[in-house]
Amino acid sequence: MSLSSFQAFLKSLSTFPLLGDSMSKEDYIALDLSVNNSDLKSVNVSSSIALEVFIWDFMAKHNAKASYGGYLEQRSIYRRSDYFNQDTPEEERNIHLGLDLWIEASAPIFSPLDATIHSFRNNTNYGDYGPTIMLEHNLDNIKFYTLYGHLSLESLVDLKVGKEIKKGQQIGTLGTAEVNGDYPPHLHFQIIKDIQEFEGDYPGVSNQHDLEFYKENCPDPGLLLSLP
């Protein structure tokens, strides 16, 4: 299936909100964490505490309960971890492939569609996802996957590969910086066409060299979400 056809298919699906149906569009605000945001120049983005203060102040200023954004955003926050950085600028992984939803720790996370559990893992590298769940969707004979990163440790308890998940069913809660890779609490949500051989993990940040592949394999998660 071509990328344009897959994008149209995703956009046609009726989904349940990732953060639940008690929030309205007015509760969300778009957030820019790219290298182009001059407001971040005075923020120590290597500190999860300083970054959390910046994000929460931004949301308070706009009377928002959650903020979102980040697809294909080039970010400097990954420079703090050797997990993302390479020897040359072309190989440095700093382009975000998912969409982030920033909200308080312990916030419940819901499946947007019917699914089965493909895999799960606690990815413990510094700056990594922490507890992660991956769902497999097979709708209208089209198979694809969604990834949910930076969850709580409790989210992985009693999970089983192949377990059926219904649209709108809670799949976990958000973790704190202590378990989520050292980030302010947020959900990393990503769409994946071809999972390849990955289980419980999939690259969520790309370098320039591999970007065209990931743009094809990981289309805009906003296509599944109803956000402002």
C-alpha cells in the first residue's frame, strides 16, 4: 500500500482519544520543542525537572490540561544521551518520529482502536522509552502497529502477547521521570507500518540519513487523533 493510501486509510478510522473522552479539544495546546523554538534557549533541556517546569508553565499560560506535538521535530533534548548521538551530524538521531502528549504522571492511556498486544518491554537506556507497549491492529485486512512509550512500570504487569484490546480500553498509565527514561511525564505515540523484527521497541528518533525510510514507515500519528 502506498503511503498516501495508508494515510487516507488512517484518517478514515474512527478512534477513541488516547487520553480519554473526558477532555475536549480546548483542553489541548500545541507545543514546540524543536531547535527553532527560541524560548528553549534559556532552558536546560538536559534536565527533566527544568523541561517539566517549562512545559507546565506553558500549559498553565494557555489554560491547557495537556500539550502535544513533535512529529518530525528536530530536537536538542537528545544530545544529553549517548544513546542518540553518533560521530557525525548526519548520523545523530534527533528527529522525532512520534507524537508526544504531555500530561501529569499516572494519567490513564487508552487504545484508540481494537487491537492485540504485539509486545512490551521496559527499555531502560538513559533517554529511552522506559515501559513500552506495542499494539497490533488488523482493520479491513490492513495490518499496522502503534507504540506507547514512557508508561509506568505498573502498565506492564500481567500483560500477555496476543491479548485482545478493545477500542477505548485502558492499556496503561504514564510513568514518572524515574522510570520513563528521565523525561517529564508524557506519552510517545507512534504509528508503524512494517514492524520488521522489533519487539517491545522501535526507533522513535531518526537521523537525517534514515529519515526518508522512517517518514514512509511511520506516518504522522496525528492522522489517528482528533486534536486542534
